[in-house]
Amino acid sequence: MKFYQSSLYLGFLFLLSSCGAYFNQPVAPSQSRIGETTSKTETLKNLPQPEEPVVVGVYNFKDQTGQYKSVENGSTFSTAVPQGATTMLIKALEDSKWFTPIERENLSNLLNERNIIRSTRQEYTGDNNGQPNLPPLLYAGILLEGGIISYDSNIITGGYGARYFGTGGSTQYRQDRITIYLRAVSTSNGKILKTVYVSKTILSQALDASLFKYVKFQRLLEVETGITKNEPIQLAIQNAIENAVESLIIEGIEDNLWSTKDGDETNEALVSLYNERKREEENTLLYNRKQAQSVMNHSIAISGNGPVLNADFSKKTLGGGAGIKYSYKASPKFDIGLKGDYLYFTGGESFNKSYVSSNFQIGYTILPLDNLTPYIYGGVGGIFDLDSPEEELTEDTSGLNLQYGIALKYNINPHLAFFVGAENNHTNKDTIDNVVNGVRDDFYYNFNIGLEWRFGKNIK
């Protein structure tokens, strides 16, 4: 009992220590500060210098979702996302040093102010002769268009918790998702030069722990603590916009729209690193499901076995053994194979015996491109006695073997996977344990853990 209580207390402390915000709770008003940066801000600032900054205009990079903030009761007129995305985009363009953004969002204000300057000069001087002209406005060679096109709430929710004798804790989480598009348009001919698309998840978490316990007669101890943390939407949008600007710059380099100051060698290195990251991100589905880039059509698996003989003994123990399997994938999901196992059965007071089994199997991989996938299989074959000489046998202890099982595979890389599994094996003999009792044939469970090596042709 003390062991379980100690474990729960340790888990309680771990729950608290897992959230850094818990130990930085606000207890007093704070002063204004320079705005927070994101992980992409430094990346933008550290990009190589451009050969020549590009003059760009941004008229409106707006919220195109039309969504209002959801509330549990009633209605609200607050929008789901901030309406200042144009300002965030201009700041990201400025940070990158690759663009010279010009004022276009409030162009009418700029033109009115220039007219005021001209009229004031004329009014106080009588005429404009001899007065310097206002410098001409810059014009953009490229327009940046697009906006926030999607805000999806609660794309995944979940949590977990445990409680034992009044002591426990729980956590809940929720993910939202925001998506933006950014495109570059040539002002000389209206051609769309490049379009990039970026999405960003927004995480909300809640952690809580509680203790409800009688410490002595009529003395009740009750303790509760918790914290809820919501990722700011503004920082999520800022991160997505900065990522889009970085992608636009590097994809523009790849398409020879512009270049770095250092020339081709720097261009190629920058594009190569970006394409590697892009391939990895394109192979990651929603909910952060990473996808394999290849599936090989041959594999060899080796495993350690832990068989449990379920026969006529009341005492059932875990034995040992090893196995090897060759598989051929007819498709990314279906495979056929041959499997051989060495099985050392134990049970009863002193029973131990060695068998080998050989089976033809058909398997099905449920998520063949995911890093973590369930795998189900079934097969038929035989099980053969290794210990008893044939002339000493009064009953045939070898027989047919029908098996089915499930495994969980984790792909370490395209060529190597780790797996754990469990299977059920039915025989047509009641003599596997050298005892005949009742009408039910002997069967056994087999637990295994091992590695699978893949090779051959890519069939993705």
C-alpha cells in the first residue's frame, strides 16, 4: 500500500514539474514589453543577404475565414483570429531584409497627406515656383496577396488521468489549426510567380491534481491545484506568416526569381536544406502522423519468444524461445511469409519441453506508411516435438498448428523496425504436455519482441 501511495505522490510531483508555466504564475501586474518572437523570427533574420531587396506592396492580407470566436453560452462578435495579419506580414518582410515593403494598406491616407503638403506650400508661398517637388512614390514590382483561409477548432481533443484512494491527477488537451496562403504576383504582367501554403496548430492544455484523504478521525485533508495554458493565436499566426515568407524566399531562389548576395553556392545550400525539410513535412499528415518515404518488398524478422502453454496443468508459466520470419510484400498493406519458432514450454511442477513450429502466414499492415502501426496476421503450419525420441512415444505429440496474432511495429527508419506482439496458437493434439485429459486440444500463447530488417524494391 505504501508503495502505491509513494508512486502516486511522485506522479503528482511530476505532473506539476511537467509544466513550466505552473511555476511562473502571475501574482502582480506586469509592465509592457517588447513583443515576443517565435521560432521562425531568428531564422528569417539570419537568412543570407539578398543580391538586391525586392520592392513589394501588400494591400490587404486579411482573415478570409469569417469565423467568430466560439463560446459555450450565448454569442460573441469577437473574431476567431486577429485582424492585423497585414501588419504581421509587413513586419516579417522587414525582418527578412529580402523585401522593401511599401505602404499600400492605407494608401488613401498617404495620398491625402501629400496633397496637404502641396496645398500648404502653395497657400504660404503664393505659388509653387522654386519649391522642391515631393519625391515620387515607390512602386512595387511584386504584390503579395493571400490571407488566413481556414481556422479549424477542436481538430483533436483528449486527455488522461488516474485516481487512487482520493489521490490523482488528470490532463486534457485540445488542438485548433490555422492555415494561410501567400502568393507573389508580378505587377508588370499579372503573372502569379509563386504560391506557398502553411498551416500551424494551436495547442490548449489543462493540468490538475488533487488529494482528498482522511488523515485521522474527523480530519479531512483536501488539496487541489491545476493550470490551463492556451497558445496565443497571435503568435501562432505570426509563426505561420514568418514560415510562409521564408518559404517564398527560398522557393523564389529555386525558381531563379531572385538570388542571394553570395551567389550560386549559397543558393544551392539554402535550397537543399529547405527541400529536405519540405519533404519531411510533406510526409507528415494531420495529427503529426509521420509517413515513410518508402516501403521495401522483402523483410527478415528475428524475435525473442515467451510462450505460455495452456494445456492440462493448473500452473501455467512463461517459457522461452526465439523465432525468425521471412516476408514478401505483395502491396504496402498485404504480405505473405514463412515463420519458424523455437518454443521451450514450462508448466506444472516440473514440466519442460522443447518444440519447433513452422507456419505459412498472411499479414496485414493497417498503417503501412506511419511510423507506428498495428499489424495483424494469421497462419497455418505444424508443431514438432524435439525432446522425445520417436521410439519412446506412445502418443503422437506433433500436430497441426493454427495461429493468429497482433503486433505493434515502430519504424526506426525505412530499413529497420522494432515490434512487440502476441499470438494465439491452436493445435489438433491434446498431448503437447504429455498428458491427455478432457476433450479440449492443447493450445498456447506466444509473446514476442524483436527487430525487422527490410530490403529490396520500393513498392510505395
